[in-house]
Amino acid sequence: MTPAILTASGRYFDFLSPDPESIVLEDIATALSRICRFTGHTKQFYSVAQHSVLVSFLVPPEYALQGLLHDASEAYLGDVSSPLKQLLPDYKAIEHRVERAILERFGLSFPLHPSIKAADLTALVTERRWMMPEPAEHYRVMDAIAWEWTNGLPIAPESFDTSLAFSPAVAQAAFMDRYNTLTKEG
């Protein structure tokens, strides 16, 4: 049996040999809009698609498309938490293979620009404060390190309200709209 999945568009995606031509933006937007951040342990539903749109606004404009697509591999792999990824050394190779195919499909270079990681960390810290229960001590330390590492990029937890979490349909539309704006295809 080939290690492949059937996507929302009816295409097959092969994990061992990801073909950039099998990658469809609508599949990515659909899947990411239905995957909850933090493995679902949020105060309310908050999608990877909405997170991706946020990251696309936190990076310099020339890297916004990379920011939007930085977690696109999760459309095919699911959102495996970072602590679990540390226990799965082979996972990273699969993830990189999928990321390369996605970036190639959309004409972007691999690896992503370093500003993407900084924006992703800023979003992570902000989202955790916004969407998660009061953090344990080790999260407070991580938050402090992340804020220092990212030089406190311009997003404050106080600027968010949990009523701003999008439904899957709205998150999918926001993802597609942002892509169309960035690529002028809309």
C-alpha cells in the first residue's frame, strides 16, 4: 500500500514522493481551516488557517506569502505538536519533503526566510496567552525567551479578543483571500 492520502479535491498525496503538481491551494485552505491549533486544547476553536493568516501579517511584506504557507504541510500531515515532534526524528524528514514540494508548487524557496520563524514564535506566544489556560511556569519561561528572541514584534496579547476566532468556513475564506491578495490572483 502506498503511503498516500486522498485530499478534499479528490487528488492523492504521496508522502514518500510528494509531487508539487498534486498540491492544490484549496486543499490546503480547507484542511488548515479545520485543524485546531494546540492539538485542540484551546478555550475555543482556533484554526491553523487563521494562525497562518496572522503570521503573514507579522512578516515583512516580501515574505508574506511564505508566512501564509509556513504551516501548509500540516494540511497533509496534520498539526503534530512541537513537543511530540521532538520524539519523532523521522517525522522531520517527511515534513521537510512535504514543505519543499509545497514551496516549489508556489514558486517559493526552501527553507523559509528566518523572519517567518520569528513571526511564528510571536504568534505562538500571543495565541497561547489568548487561547490557552493560564500557562504553567515552564511556559512563562518560554514566553519570556520567545519575546526576547523576537524583539517583541508588534503584537500584544491585549489586542486580541477570543470573539475574533474564526469558524472553519471564515478561516478558509480568509486564507484564500489573503493568498489572492498576495498573488493578485483574486
